[in-house]
Amino acid sequence: MSEYLESSGDPAKPLAGRTAIITGSGQNIGRAIALHFARAGANVVVNGHRNRDALDRVVKEVEAFGVKALACLADVGNPQSVADMVKQAEDKFGGVDIAVSNVSLRLHQTFFDISLDDWDRILRSNLSASFYLARAVLPGMQKGKWGRIIHISGEDGFQGHIPGRAHNMVCKAGVHAFSKAVAIEFAAEGITANTVSPGSIETTRDWTQYPKNWREMRLSQIPMKRIGRVDDIAMACVYLAGDSGAFISGQVIHVNGGQFMY
């Protein structure tokens, strides 16, 4: 039997004993990641910015898997708010092993409609937030000689396929570059950093910013002929977060049904 098979724990609970922070986990992709992590055995810190009721609902869903959960209202675009959230998690669970940076504002604005305030706000929430989270969790990961950092990016960072998203495109590309920077600097300490890039996924969103034929257009472009599910993204994150992802770092996993191939 291989060394890995002898030393690994319950394959049904690959994240047992771990604690994960997932930002933006009150709904959509973040919620799905929280639930899949809980199912895999991890304690989960559920984060959102405004809707405490949504966080409390997700906490109950997480706890139904027999693990512990903590709801933290925190603005991930504020470094002190992020540091305070990580401190709460460390105080409750003893440390943070996995951090998933998921928050993203998706504004559709033509280039000259983007104000300086818009630019700064999107960069704080969609790019700087990843730096703030990593900066807060990495010292504890270094002490434990183990850690997983996962950034949720998007096809905007790899394909110029939607106009009016200059700020978001910069952030999505920057997030993966940041994954690579963390990966190379902390690799020797048992810490990995990777990016998951969702394609067209069924989520709750402001559909007024999208064409009425969005679904038909996307289905015509996706070889698998279906729109992705939030669970598709969550399962990729579980893979990267456990021992299964131990030798994967600085990489991007595109979960898009073959819509874009690199």
C-alpha cells in the first residue's frame, strides 16, 4: 500500500479536523463551498458583509453535517475587518487551515463610466481582499506547516469576452497572479495557493446587467451543453483543500464545461 493511502484519514471526510474561512459564503458559490467543506469534515467560518440572516442560515446548514461553524460579518475590502475575522476564527477553532477568497463585485461599466471611486472600490473587494485574507491567515499556517489558499477568479481574467468589465478583468487576472506569488514564496512550508476559475454558473445575480439571451448564448458555446452548478465549483475547491491537492500549487483549475480550453 502507498504511503499516502496508509497515512490519509477517512476518505469520506478529507477535511476532518481542518478549519476553513470562506468569504462571501452567504449565498451562491461561497455557500456551496461552505456546505461541501462541512460535508468533508471541516469547521467553517461563514462570511458576508451585510446580511446576517443569510449567514445564520448557512451556519445552520453547515452544523447539520456535524461540524462547527461561525458567522462573521466583515468587509473583506477592509484589512482591519479581515484581521478581526481571522482572530475570531483562531480564538474559536485554534487556527485557520484553509482560506477561500470568493467575494467579487461584478459591475458592467464602459471604460469612461468607471469613476476613480468605482475603480478603487472594485480593486479593494475583488483583488486587495485576497491579499488582506492571505496576510491574516498565513502566519498561523506557517506555524502549523500546512495551509491551503484558494482564490475564486473567473473567465474575465483569461478571456476578453465581455466588454464593460475593465476593473473586473484586471482583478480576476491579478488574483491568479497573486496565487502564483503566494505559491512560490510559501511552498516549502507546506502551504499551497491555487485559483479556481468558474465559467457560466447558475447563481443569483442582477440579471439586468446581462443580455436577455444570455442562457441560450452560453449553451451554444459550452460543449457539455449545460450551465454549470455552484456544486461544480465547490467540489474543485474540496479537491484542492485536502491532501489530494498537496502537490498542486500556483495553478488554475477552469471549471467551465469546456467553454474555454487553455
